[in-house]
Amino acid sequence: MKRNIAIFPGSFDPITNGHVDVVNRSLSVFDEIFIAIGSNLEKNYFFSIDDRKSFVEKTFSDKPNVKVFSYRGLTTNFCKLKKVNVILRGLRNVADFNYEKVMAQTNRKLSGIETFFVFTSIENSFISSSVVKEIIRGKGDYSMFVPKSVVIKDPY
């Protein structure tokens, strides 16, 4: 029997309640979701790849149908390696849509891989990893925007 699997790629620096919302709601459509944490040597991450992976694994530790991986390079190459032909992406707003549409069309042209879009719920639509990092840098309370696995006493 063929399994219906999607890869949800991102930097997850850090994972937010918006990401969690997209995964949880998408589990009603997909048998499994592979969360793929990207690593790009040209990006400066706030959290290490090991921390980001740990946050995501702890967040979904009660969901055996969510698996967590880290990868480098093109997402489409990672999809081929895992034999998955659907990329899952969350959308918060029109700006996300415009960027993601171009990426989806490019990925389909490169590899034939389709992209499945899920709009975040209204209560999570304004949350981004960038905003969370700004709150952390300013020593504010970011706990309401991220899963408990991300909340650490002093991130510095």
C-alpha cells in the first residue's frame, strides 16, 4: 500500500506555533509528514541545527507519523532521496503566497514535485520565526508564539 507522505521544509529557526498548526492540520490529509530542517552555509542561524532539530523532535514526540530530518542543498533533491513527491508549505499572507508560488512552480519544473499549501489559522497568521527572534534578542516573553520545547531560560 502506498503511503501519502509530504515533506515540510524550512529553517525552523525556531519552530513556531504557526508551523505546529500547519503540521497538525495537515496530518488529516497526509499519512506521514517529514519535517526537513534546512541548513544553508550562507545563512546565519540563531539556533544551531542540533537545537532546531531537538525543538522539532520534542514538539512532535507524541506523533509517530511525524519524522524529523536535517538536510543541505535543494529541497527537491531531498524529496527525491526520500522518495516523496509533495512539498508542504504554510501560508500566512499574500506576501508568503507570492514567494511560495514562484518556488512551487520552479520546483515542479525542476522535478515534477507538487506543492501543497495550507493557510495558517488566523490566531497564528502573524507569527514568524523572524519576529520570535527579535523578541528573544530584546529579552521579551516569546513563549506564547512557540511550542514549549523552544522556551529556554536564557537563549544567550
